[in-house]
Amino acid sequence: MRRILLAAILATAFPANAGPYFSTGMSINSADESAMAPEIAVGYAFGRFSVEAGTFAIGTIKRQQISEAVTPPMLSRRVVNEWNLDGFRITARLAFPLNEQWSVFGMVSAYRIEYDFGTAVDTSFDAGGGNVVFTHTGTSSPVREWTPAIGVGMEYIFNACCSVFGAVERIQLKPGTFGQGNDLPNMTSVHMDIKFSF
């Protein structure tokens, strides 16, 4: 009870600045840990509550499947799938100040993900004295869908105009987005951003 009362007092004593803001930074996600993706957002803070809209670019995600035990004369079969993901998001945040500089926040987002799918299939055959490899490629039309996300983060305020924050977000992807047998129904995204308030 005392902790709840203390949190309420701090939230009243150190309210967040109200007004528009702009943020920019980088994110990395569990679907493609090798690439840092840029992101920008604009928003408006209503005290501790804020709403923002931003863009993101997850980049190219690859999944590979190799089949060695196949029916003769086929020797092996390799399938490489690629997805290029980007889009925009709408996020609502609620901050809980810890002191004059630090605060933690919870966030819920709606992601509008756009992706196109490409595949390449290499099939190796025994041609009697040598191997012959056939390659087949194909692409799909762009797919667009809404998907939810939830996360938590921490913000450090330098002054009334500038702050930095980091957040971890869990994005719920629809089954089948990453193909049969190699699906990632959830994706974790880590953000590091700098925010400028006006």
C-alpha cells in the first residue's frame, strides 16, 4: 500500500511535459538480429500519456531448408525464402515517473506491416556421372496486415527538450507470415531512441 501511495505521489510531483515531440533511433529484432533498422516517430504528450505514429524497416529475413534424404534420382533440395518487411505503427504510452530524470512506461502498438515474399529452390539430380542443379525462383505480391504489440521501456530526461529512452516490444505476427515449418509467431524488438520535445 505504501509503495502504491509513493508511486501516486511521484506521478503527481513529476508530470511529463505536454506538447508535441519527435523521436529518432534504431531498433533490432529477433527475426533479423544482424541488422539495425532506423526508425522515426512524431507524437503528442498529454502529461504522462502520449500517442505517436512512426515508421520502421525490419529489412530482409531469410529462412533456409535443406532436404538430403529425397527420392532418387534427386540428391538434395534447398529452399531459401526471403521476406522484406517495413511499414508504420501507432503507439500509445503511459509513463510512471520514478524521480525528476527517470521514468518507466508501458506501451501498446498497432503495426501496419507490409512485406513481399520471394523463394528460390535449388534441386540437385544424379545425371549419371555428374550432378545437375535446377533453380526455380518466384516472388509474391506485397502483403499488408495489421498486427498488435505490447512493450515496456525506460526514459531518461536531460531537460525539458531532450530525453533518451529504450524499450522492448513483443510483436504478434500471424501464423504463416514466415512460411510453413519455419514460423515465428512472435517477434521481439529492442528500441534505442532520442526524443526532442517542443
